[in-house]
Amino acid sequence: ASPEALAADGSVVATEQRGDHLAMMARLHAAEGSPPIVAILDYPLEQALSAYRAVITPMLLVLGGALVVALFGAMFIAHSMSRPLEALAGAARRIAKGDYRPVSDFGREDEIGHLSSALNHMTRSIADREADLKGAVASLELARNQAVKANEAKSQFLSNVSHELRTPLNAIIGFSEMMSQQ
């Protein structure tokens, strides 16, 4: 690039790589009326990149280590979350089958601990309601049996009363027919 085409503010305006060299051109500030001054730096590419190469290997090792730590951390977090959730899901399946034993307490104060407590509370409520329903069914069965016995006793009583009344009434009817014929 010609010196006249370079920027007047001193910024690097041209960079090019020629083989194993890096060249940069910049226009420098000059006094009014003086010819333009251009600085051209020609630097061996290997020497320019050596500082970066010295830093890039440790940086890659640190990033790789951070990736491994992040991977193990994510696996630990996923495992610590999935194990209690799987236990809660198993407890829910067990409750659905009618086994109302309490869910194990995980000793946690997070959402999983709250879910465990809520599941235990729900299980106790279901067990109490089922016990109440069984008690109500038993008392209704007892009342039904008593009503059936009372109905049988009533039927027996009416049958006995009917039989006991029929015999004297037949005699009365017979005597009244005899009396009416005479």
C-alpha cells in the first residue's frame, strides 16, 4: 500500500503475511507540511506466535480440567437428584397398590424434601380415609345384618300371631254359623 493511501490517524491499515513473516504498516503523525511517515514492521511469524503458543497449552489444559470437573459435577448433581426422585416414584407406585408405609425421609430441605413430606402426608390421609371407610362399611354391614334379623323376627311374630288368632277365630266362626242356623 502506498503511504498516501494509509490512514492519517496512525492506526494499522494493512497487515499481510508473506511466507513465514508478518508485516504491518501504519501511518505515523508528522508535522504539517512534512512528507508522510509510514512505519513498517516485519516480524517473523514463528516469533510472533511463540508467546501465544506458550500460553495456549496451559490454557487448553486448564479448560480441559474445568470441563472434566464440570462433567463430574453435573453427573453428581444429576445422580443426587435422580436417586431420591426414583425412590419417590417407587413409593408412589407402592402407594397406588395399597401399601401405605411412609416414604423414607431424605433429610433434605429442598424441593425433594418438601415432596417427600407431602407424599407422606398424603399417604397418612389416604390410610386414615381408608380406615374410616372400612369402619363405615363394617358398621353398615352390622346395621344391615341387624335389619335383616329384625325383619325375620317381625315375619316370625306376624306368622305366630296369625296362627294364634286363626285357631280361636275359626272356633268363633264355627259357633256363630251353628247359632245362626238354629
